[in-house]
Amino acid sequence: MATNYATVTWDQLHRDARILAETLMPKGPFRGVVAVTRGGLIPAAIIARELDCRLVETISVVTYDEQERGEPKIIKSPEAAGDGEGFLVIDDLVDSGVTARIVRERLPKATFACLYAKPSGKPLTDLFVVEVPQDTWVLFPWDTAPLFIPPLARKAAQES
Ligand SMILES: O=P(O)(O)OC[C@H]1O[C@H](OP(=O)(O)OP(=O)(O)O)[C@H](O)[C@@H]1O
Ligand SMILES: Nc1nc2[nH]cnc2c(=O)[nH]1
Ligand SMILES: [Mg+2]
């Protein structure tokens, strides 16, 4: 279980997606982009815009934690991407690498890129922007909301 949190703001996410797009430019042009839903949708939209790709497919994988039985399952197949040749797969992050492994099996010829990578999942990516420690949980902008924090002085007064 994660013991630390890394908060990613919309600005950081946009900046990191543009950095990834820039690194991907020399590897293209790509026929299209496959977003790994749902976390890959927004990064894929930013990257498809930068790379001028109008063909955007999706793949959806449901994974289960260790307590639950069952294999990770593709519940939406990327029909337009064939075996992945000429396609770019985008996800927000790789953690254990379970999702990336099943996506790569389905699209063996695609390039797989993501914004953030933890050490266990890193070998399954062709490209990523920032490495995150394994014990850190990444909080994406869609996972969080700004919260009121009382001033320190008020907190100190309540405690005295
Ligand atoms: O490397 P892994 O251990 O497989 O973890 C990484 C995956 O987990 C998250 O997706 P999640 O399955 O939570 O679904 P979501 O994208 O719909 O939020 C994240 O968006 C990656 O796709
Ligand atoms: N939001 C989020 N989802 C995940 N799924 C697997 N690892 C992570 C993580 O660090 N953050
Ligand atoms: Mg996901």
C-alpha cells in the first residue's frame, strides 16, 4: 500500500503531456492514438492534439486486486488499431504493470507511452516522463479538490 502521495495539478499534467508529445515526435508520424481508459483519456487528448492525430481509439482494461480472483480483462477492444502497428498507446501511469502488460499483448506492435512510471511497471513502457517511487500514490487532478485549511494561528488557539 502507498505510504506517500504525489499531487499532480492540471498545469503539471498538461506540461508533462506536452513534454511526452515532444519526445514522441521523432518516433512518428503515428496513424492514431489509443487511450487506455479512463486515466489515459485526458493525456491522450493532449498528445493527439500536439501530434495532429485525429484518429483516437480506446481500450478499457479491468484489473482486480490480489484479494479478488480473476484475470485482468479487456472490456472494450481497440478495433480500429489492429495489432497496434503505427499506433501510439497512452496511459496516465504504470504501477504494477498489469494493465500495460495486457494492453501490450493486445497491441504488440504499438508504442506504449505514459506520463508517470513506478519501478515495477517501468520496463513495460517505451517512454515515460517522470519516475515515481513504488510506495507513492499519484493523485491526479480528477481525483482531488481544493480544500479549506484553517490558519495555523486558529488551530493553535483551539488547542490551548
Ligand atoms: O500498472 P497497474 O498496476 O495496472 O496500474 C496502472 C493503471 O491503474 C490506473 O487505472 P485504473 O485501473 O485504476 O482505472 P482508471 O484508469 O479507469 O482509473 C491507471 O490509470 C493505470 O491504467
Ligand atoms: N490515481 C492513481 N491510480 C493508480 N492506479 C495504480 N496506481 C495508481 C496511482 O498511483 N494513482
Ligand atoms: Mg487506468
